[in-house]
Amino acid sequence: MFLSTRVRYGVRALIELGMNYQKQSVLLKDISKRQNLSLKYLDHIFMQLKTKGIIKKIKAKKGGYLLAKPPEKITLYEIIEAIEGVRRIECLDDENICSRSSHCGARIVWKRLNAKVDEVLKNITLKDFIRESKKFEQMDESVVFSV
């Protein structure tokens, strides 16, 4: 499965929000700087995430962004769907697109594969990404302190 840079960058930014969950909002410019991502590009991604209710914007002097719900409630499927939509083989969404749809063995296999991929994406949460990212933070800290 191919995941676009928009999805990968969106996940990176959401990890930052997740690491600050229930602490404080995070400014988009700070995420942009730490992640070395274009502010304009990130702003576009955040508009999509906000529209789908994954994040919320705090409008105040020290505003920024927060997760709209706990990291364990945000699935990778939901993130992909918000940013670019989960792409499917056309005949799975519209069987009229192909005259062979009603008698195509490949379509049946594609349908099973599609269901498995959806299952995996729906069982990976933002919390999984955060947990793995924290392991690297801890390793980085141990290297600094061991010198």
C-alpha cells in the first residue's frame, strides 16, 4: 500500500499533538519547524484534519491545535480518510464501471484484500505511533546522558 507524503506528514504532526494531549495546544509553526515541513503544506493538511473532527483549533492569544479526541480513538484509517480518502479499486465502489463485475473472480479476491487492509488500518491508532516515537525519544536521551 502506498501512503502519500501528505498522510505521512499528517501522522508526524499528529504525533506531536498526541504527545501533548491534555497538556497544551501546539502552534502549527512550531510543528512545522520541528518536523522540517512547509507551514503552508501543513496548514492544508490541518484544515482537512479539522474538517473531519480529528483536531481542533484553539483561538486565543496562546492558541494552537489540539487533538479532538484521545489518541487511542484516532485510527490510521480515519487519518488517511480525512487527508486524501482511502483509495479503492474502482469496481469495488461501483460495479457498473466494468461489465465483468458480476462474474469476475479477481474482484472477489480484491474485495477480500480490501477488507483485510481496512481491518489493519482501523486497528492501528495514533497511540501506537506515539508509543513507538517515545521509545526513540528515550533512546536519544540515554545517548545524551551516557556521554
